[in-house]
Amino acid sequence: MALQNINPTTTNSWKKLTAHFEKIKTEHLKELFKNDRHRASNFTIGFDDFTLDYSKNRISQETIDLLVELANEINLQDAIQKSFSGDQINKTEKRAVLHTALRSTSSTPIIVNGINIKPEIENTLQQIEHITDAVVSGKWKGYTGKEITDVVNIGIGGSDLGPQMVVEALQFYKNRLTTHFVSNIDGDHVSEVIKKIDPETTLFVIVSKTFTTQETLTNANTIKEWFLKSAAENDISKHFVAVSTNLEAITEFGIDKKNVFTMWNWVGGRFSLWSAVGLSISLSVGFQNFKALLEGASEMDTHFKETEFNQNIPVILALISVWYNNFFGCETEAILPYSQYLHKLTPYLQQAIMESNGKNVDRNGEEVTYQTGTIVWGSTGTNMQHAFMQLVHQGTKLIPSDFIGFKESLYGLTEHHKKLMANYYAQMEALAFGKTKEEVHLDLKFNNKKEEIATLLPFKVFQGNRPSNAITIKKLNPNSLGKLIAMYEHKLFVQGVVWNIYSFDQFGVELGKELTNKHLKKQG
Ligand code: F6P
């Protein structure tokens, strides 16, 4: 069954939220904290090794109650239920959306087109485990009998960003293999990677759900040609594997049948790292760590499916984001992980969120009269404090921000970690509470800088009242990373449901592809 079709702006709760916004829009976080001594704990949700503190948002309990009312009015529970049970919620492409099945630990069958998909998932996982063990242990040999030392993932979009982000994020857990990623059609990208590898010891993983993507096929062919300069056609089976739904095209490319990993149409590209698209992850950190990533995501799935909305981390994050997007008129959101390991998280989430919810047509096929998908951007702390945070603190735009921090570091170095986390909390405090004219005045006076009072005072004022979420996690490991990614997947899903759009197609990327082909034909 398809998703329901409810224009959120016609609901009673939306009307109530509009009236409520007029009352609360000028309230300062300082006041909100002053009036409620328990605000921080009242607006904190704990789940396993995750804590979401959303108290530094421009909300009151009434805001949350009304947003939850909105979620109920647009029947979010029904949408969640349909998504997990394999209904064709991707209506425009007539597909189920079941990346959650890839990591499900329950034994309940999941039926797609009359077939239980669980055994196929299990088979593919076994195949991933098998090749991972063979390559990592050195049993898998290249065409001259040497062990594999390097893995090159050739793919783009969902077939690149997810695996790359996770491989970077889990660097601490990496084994002896070196992993490279080739994505751009820019020939200099593939050339730079080729410079670093040896055909005798490299395994190429071609990842393309459709196996028609111009970038991936061009790069794969270039690499194949380069490989065949030193190796023979029948050596391809020792060095090339492929992940796709398009088995015919893979065979045509010359990949050995035993090196083919199946993908399914019920997995969207940008949600596919949990499938064999994540093969380079498993190769890089070992199958057990890949499994732990899946398990973490599955735990977040259960939290999302079974927790009431006012205690549900992805639901609360989504509703607060709707609040800023549709009532405050914020256009962008920042994602600010305080971990260098997560430096690829934002580009990954940009595809997940913006390809999903960047839609201007609702489920009736009519143009929406309200804002949908937010622009997401960001970078890692503390580097970004010395780059764009000036604008977030003192600029003219309201930018709700997600701060992501870890209680423990991986290598120890507790002095560093203490400083890192002090920055994490300080930034959110500065954004929320700012520094008044009076405080600046006092400060300058106290520091014997009286002459600066006349010249610098207004420039040193921080208005504050700038919102943030603190997502604090015990430690970065495969399990918690799985949870974090799944948290954002569910957040964007909830937003698409509220906005009454179809989050799982991506027709917006097609016109550019069509015109590129026309230009190529013209060039001859
Ligand atoms: O062009 C957009 C897109 O279709 C993404 O949704 C997808 O992740 C990417 O291209 C790559 O597609 P494929 O895996 O089929 O090569």
C-alpha cells in the first residue's frame, strides 16, 4: 500500500503551530533556560550509547507536543509501518524501500513480490564474508601469485559516498589493505589512483546499481584497459568484482559470474552501504566489523520503530528540523561532527538528505506551497571553528546545527580529547546564550580596555538564541556509526512523510544526464 496523501499545512496541528510560532518566535533561549531549571534534562533523550540533548532549540514543551500532534495527524506511524513491511512506498518507481531489511536481525520474513527476501540477503552476506576473509588473509592471489594489498572502489553517488565515508570513519579499525575510491568522470581522478597501485596486487570493486552510470563505466573501462596492459583477459577474474542489479551488463563487461554480488531494486543507491555496495567497507575493516555496523543500524531501526514519538531520536530531530524549515524559514542546517574520522559524513548526508527531499511536487503531483528539503552542509570541529563558524555565531542567518561528539577518543590522548570536548560544549553554549552588550562592557572594563568600549563594543556582541542539537555518543565504533547513519536515514524519512513528498526517487538528476549525452553527440 502507498503512503497516505495529506498536505501538512491543512492539518489542525499546523494551524496551531503557526499561531504558537507567533508567540514563541522572539523568546530567547536564555529566558527559556532561566524559566525551567530542568530544561536540559527535560529535553534530553538517552538511547543506549546515544544521548540527544535538544534543549538548546527555540522550542517549549508546547512546541514538541504540537509537532508530535502533527506527526500523528499526518499518520507517521502508518508510514513507518509500511516502510518496514515492504509496501511500495517508492510509488513513482513502483518499489519497496527496504534498506532496513539488509540489517534486520529478526527472523520474521519480509516479502517483496511474493518472495521472502531474507534468504537472499543472508546469501549475499555470506558471499561478502567469504571474499573478505579470502582477501584479508592473503589466500586470494592476484595473477602473478601475490597477495592483494589494495582495493579500488569504482562507483559514484550512493555507490561511492557511503562506502567511502564509512571506510574513513572506521580507519581506526582498518586491516592491512589500502582502500582507494574512484568516482569522478574527471580522468585526473582515476589517473591519480592508478599512480598509487600495482595491477598485480589490486582488487577492483565496480559498484553500480544500474551498471549504466557514465562515470562508473568510463572509469571501469579505463582501469580495465590499464590492467590489460600488463595482464591477460583471463586474469580479470582474479582482480575484478562487481556489485549491481544489472547482471547482464556485468557479464558483458567481462566479470566472472562468481565475482558478482547482487543488489536489489528495493535498495535505493543512497541507502545501499548496508548491501554488497559496502563490500569495500568489509574488505577494509573485516566482516565482523561490517556486521557490527549493520547491527548498530538495526538497533536504531528498533528504537525508531518502537519508541513513542516524544522519546524517539530520529522523530524529534526531524520534527525540530521541520519547525525551523517551515516556521522560522531557515534554509540550511549544519552538521558538525567533533571527530576527524567523520570528515566525509556531510558529503554523504548531502546526497542522502538532498537527493531524497529536494522535491517541489507533492504526492498528488502538484507543486507544493511550502518549503521542503533543507540544504545541509558542514565540516568537522574544531577546524570549522576557524573557518565558517563566524557566520553561524554573528551572521544574519539562523542556522540550526547538529553537533556530534564522542565521550571517548580512540587513541587515548586525553588532553586532546578534553580540549576537543570543551570546544564542543563551548560552541553550543556561545550559540545559545551569546554575550550581551552589558557583558562585553564589563569585560572590557575589567580587562583595562576602556578605550575599546567606544570603538569595539557592538562588534563583540553575540546575540545568541542560535539553536543546536547535541548528539553525544560514547565512542566511535562500527556499532555506534551504524546507529548514527540510520538515525539520519530515519530523520530524512520522517521529513519526507511530513512534507507529503516522495523521498525515494531522484528524477532531478536525469535532465543533466540527458543533456550531457546530447552535448557528447554534438561533439561527435
Ligand atoms: O545520478 C544519481 C544516482 O542515480 C544516485 O541516486 C546513485 O547513487 C548514483 O547515481 C549512482 O548510481 P549507480 O549505482 O546506478 O551507478
